[in-house]
Amino acid sequence: VSSIQDLRTPALVLDRGVLARNLESMARRLQGLGVALRPHMKTAKCAEIAALAVRGQPGGITVSTLKEAAYFAGGGFRDITYAVGISPDKLDEVASLRRQDVELRILVDDAGVAREVAARGRRLGTTFPTLIEVDTGAHRGGVDPEGPELLEIARVLGGKGGARLDGVLTHAGHAYACRSVEEIRSVATEERAGVVRAAERLGCLGLDCPTVSAGSTPTAVHAPALDGVTEMRPGNYMFFDLFQEGLGTCRREDIAISVLATVIGHCPRHRRILIDAGALALSLDTSACRFSEDIGYGVVVDASGAEVVPGLHVARVHQEHGFVEAREPLPFHRLPIGSRVRILPGHACITAAMFDRYHVTEDGERVVDTWSRVSGW
Amino acid sequence: VSSIQDLRTPALVLDRGVLARNLESMARRLQGLGVALRPHMKTAKCAEIAALAVRGQPGGITVSTLKEAAYFAGGGFRDITYAVGISPDKLDEVASLRRQDVELRILVDDAGVAREVAARGRRLGTTFPTLIEVDTGAHRGGVDPEGPELLEIARVLGGKGGARLDGVLTHAGHAYACRSVEEIRSVATEERAGVVRAAERLGCLGLDCPTVSAGSTPTAVHAPALDGVTEMRPGNYMFFDLFQEGLGTCRREDIAISVLATVIGHCPRHRRILIDAGALALSLDTSACRFSEDIGYGVVVDASGAEVVPGLHVARVHQEHGFVEAREPLPFHRLPIGSRVRILPGHACITAAMFDRYHVTEDGERVVDTWSRVSGW
């Protein structure tokens, strides 16, 4: 395969030039704010992309599953933060990665779990490097930065071995509910203040807190300052998507991935064009529709990435069918059966996860490489 | 692994006894109506399940992608209908499966495509067995059973070789929009009437029409009669789900799959329990919510399948987090961190596709086998 016209569809296409520009831009921005970048690999799930994302950085990465941790450890990454709250049943697997010399950091927000982590570490003859998750407004996991649980967990982790307190971590997931860049700045300020406050409280106890970790793509892009934060963990910024465009975090031309699909049917009576990318290829993520009704399951452009008619989008999906519609008359003659289109994703993290590989392109057309993705658990 | 308590989560669990009961019940029902069963493997995507589903049947199956066709051909299936409209770029792959002695039937609803199919068949020295797709109300693909396109396509396929007219096919996708069993019966009657009418019109032209194919799970379960139809293609009935329960097509105890997850956090302040199954494990299919607000991304039961509190469900998801909520006070003490829960899927076809294997259980607890799934394109 040397052209996207030869790919079997649906296929996930990654523009290498746009990816490089996105990585460079985030690295430069965080450098300016004096903060290390620990890229979250939950979006890309790909060793080649991780290698590009850590260039000029300390080299640590973030993952969302232990399967990713094992995959990236196999790819030579030795400094990994598993940024989902640990449950005790997963500790044996963490210990097994620790024995392979992986500095795999885990996350707790519960004193009972912290006690089990320490006890298991002692029993297994290992030390689990552990971060305390802090809730700075997202109300997912995490302790109150002002509450007593923070100090209780810190004392457990700083106790009799088996665990080591490495610092604090937060994720401002509520940045995704923002309506303006001003609101994102305000969430970023809250995120910074909360996680830095938690670190200061640990410091007052005489506890070392080397890691003060924050970040989501919106707050990494718009944070006015990051004093006291040691690292940021954005992930989506590598690809961006229509949701991030709606938030004001990227421009449309910064979207690095798209789903290539083939026109398989014309329904002039019902004003739709059918494509071979449906619920499984595009995912069912319609979160970006809050910015425009003309997004649906993704915006449709031609194979070169150019607009066909304004507002052309995938309005409905079945398992393997997409229904392409627009307010304007549909351009049936410009999209004959067999022709190719691209769908820009509403939410890149979820759409990319529907595929097992990237077809890497240059100049939008030439396929220069194939990179595989890790998936599952 | 011998117990579901030892599985790494999230994991897809399949109850073998419920599966067997569902297969048996559909086979018996269609036998009573005098119609063959050509099970749609788009839901299960698994050779072991396909082998069980064709027992006592002619042996043909239905698939939704050419990847499935190649996978099942590799598993010994030789009679396969690819029930998504063909585009000419896929014909070389179809021809390659034809050369492996697979009777791979394709679908057209456009005279131009039919001409390309026949021309390509002649050029490649093969004959493509082809069905004409008929629209009986779903308005996805398909020609009007009363319109001129049906006869035009039939003439092209019956022409100078390269293609062979095998019959007509329809899918009453609009059965999923029904509000009552009465409505499903009426859609099933429309589906039967439309596809049989199309076959009769071809018969009047003196054309042979051996296949008259219909079916969705709701219409297969509720069709009052299927005279003139030669085969039905349900797929979801193997597993069923909360959507089918809402439609009145199954009972809750007929749901054969669930996602096993682990409790990873308690948030009493925000009245939620966090689990390690999120958007990627459960999928974002919330279509079943039209039957109840207490479904969300799936209904939560305990590891044995029993209700914990009424209305416990996954109300929100992030990529790897599920937020379990209920109207009633949450049973934190009964679901400690580290304990296991099961999530019944809203839409089994989409949720199952998030996993690469089934953990096959008996008695809900004992894991007796692991069956892999085909995925991607």
C-alpha cells in the first residue's frame, strides 16, 4: 500500500506532519511554563508515538490500563504512571512489572487500599511507588486537598515499607464541561491550586512529595501558570478532535487522525449517502455535538481532507453503516459509490480505540508506515 | 483461571447455558415457521458460537465485514452472506475468498454497481453470487420492492456472466424503533410482504430467486408468519440485551453476556461508586435508555448476577472509569473496593465488540473455556 486509495476501509489514518506539530507545540508550551511533560498514552496507545512524544522530556509516560503498562514496558519505557485508582486485585500484576525494573507508579485515594498496598508490598518483598489522587473539582476519584484523608493515606504510605509516597496527582476532567477559554483557565487555576495545596500539606508533615502531577489537554493548553506543578499529563493533544476544536483548544487543521471510509450506497429519496464506517469504526461518541448539530458521529470531508459541502456529517450509524447527511442538497455526483471520504472524529481517544493500527500518511495521501496500537485489558 | 473471581477486569463473560437456551429457542421457533436460520455472526464474531448456532440448520451464516468472512472461511464455513452493500473496491477480496471455494454472497442495490460486479467477475474469471437488497421500511440500503430498479438490477445480474442472481434480501432495522410487540409484528409483516413481493416480481420475469432472506432479532422472534421467506438472519438473539428486553423480545434472564468489573473507588460525597469499566469496556451505546433512565451504560448486578439494589446502573463513563449510581442510597458496604460486579449490556453487539475474547462460564461462576472473537476490518 502506498496510497490511501489502496487501503481496505474503514481504516484509521494518521497524518505524521500534524502529529509532529502537535507534539512540538505542547512540548514548547510546557517548557515555557517550566513543567515536565509526562504524555498520557491512553489516546495513542502506540510505542512509536510515545517515543516521539517524550523527545526532549524526562521520558516518563502515563497509561490508563495495566495492559498498556506492560506493552510500553516491553517497548523500553521504564517510568510509567498508571493513572487510574488501583484495586488490590491488580497488585500482583503491578509487582510483576516492578520485578522487570519498571518504575510503575500507582494511584490511591482510600486509606484502606493504601494499607493493603503497603501490606502486599511487604509480603511480596517489593515497594510500590504510590501517588495520592486529589480531587480538584472533577469529582471522579481523589481525596479533598483540604481533608483529613490526604494526611491519613500519606502516613500509611510513609509507614512500615511496602509502599513509598511519591507525591500527588489530579485530573481536571471537568475542563471538558467548560463553555469558554476563560472557563478553562479558571479550571486550570483550580487544578493547580488544589494539587499544589495537597503537596504543601504533605510538606508540612515533613513528608517528601517529589511529584505534583496535573493535567488534561484543555488545562495544559490554557493554564495561565503552573507554579508548584512538576509535570502535566495531557494525551488527547497528540491528535486533537472536533470536541477540542469546539472547546477552543485546537484548530480544525490540528486534527491528526481521521477514519477513511468508502461510499457504499446512495439514497436520494431519504437524502443520505451510506458509507462503510458505522458504530464500530467511528465509535458512538457524540459528545462534540454540544458544539454543533452538524457533527453527529463525525464531520465528513473528501479523501484529500477538503470540504465537499458545508455541514456534511455522519448523522446516524448502524454497526457497519454510516448515514451521511447535510442540510444542503447532497453532492451525490461528487461522492459516487466506491469513492473515498474521511471522517474527522468527535472524540479521538474513543474513535482511535476502535482500530488496531494507524496508517501513517504524509501529504494526506501517501502511506509511509503502519503503526500498531495496544488494546484491551 | 477457574473462577470469575480470578479474571483480570474488565472482562467479557458469556454464560454457556443461557447461550444454548437462546440458540435452541430461535431454532425451534423458525423450524415451526418452516424457515431456515442463517445466523448473523456480527454480534458473536466467534467460530465456536457459529458452530453451535448452525446446528440442525443448513450451515450458512451471515457476516457484517469481509474480515469476518475470511475468519469464518478459515474456520470451515463455506456458505456466507456478506449482508452490507458491496462497493467495487472490495470485489478483489471477495474473489479471493471465492477462489478458496467459499460461496460468498454479496449484496447490491444499484444498477451501476451490479454492472461493475458482473464486469469484474468476467474479468477475474469468477462468478459473484449476488442478492438484491430490498428496502422494506428501514430506509438504509435497498431498492423499492415495487420500483423499476429491482428489475433493472436483476437483468444486469442475469446477463452476460460474471455475476449470478441468487435472490433478494431485506433487513427490518426499523423494528428497533417499535414501542410494542404489536408494532414489531406489524413491521415483521411488512418485511415479509416486501421481500416476498420482490421475489414474485423477479419470478414474473422468469428469473430464478432461490433466496428470499429477511430478519432481525425482533422480527424473527415476533413474526406471525413467514410464508415465502426462505431464511431469517437474526444475530443479537444469541446474547440478547437490555434493549431487547425493553422491546419485549427477551426476558432479563435470557441475557447471556455481561462485563465483569472491579470496584476501584467510593465517593460517598458525590453518591457514586467507581468501577474499572468505562467507555472502552462498556461502549457508549445508551440506546436502551429509551426504556428506562436507570439503564445508562448498563445495569449493575453483583458477581453472581443478583440484584444489589434496584436501579443500580452505570450513569456516566470516562475512558476507563464507570460511575455507578442509583436513586436509592448506594450499598457501599456490599460493594467494597476490590469487589466484583457485572454490568448487563444495553446493546450486546456493540459492547461485545469492545473485547477480543469471551470467558465462558457455567453456573455463573466457573470459567470453563475462553473463546476468541474476530474484530476490525
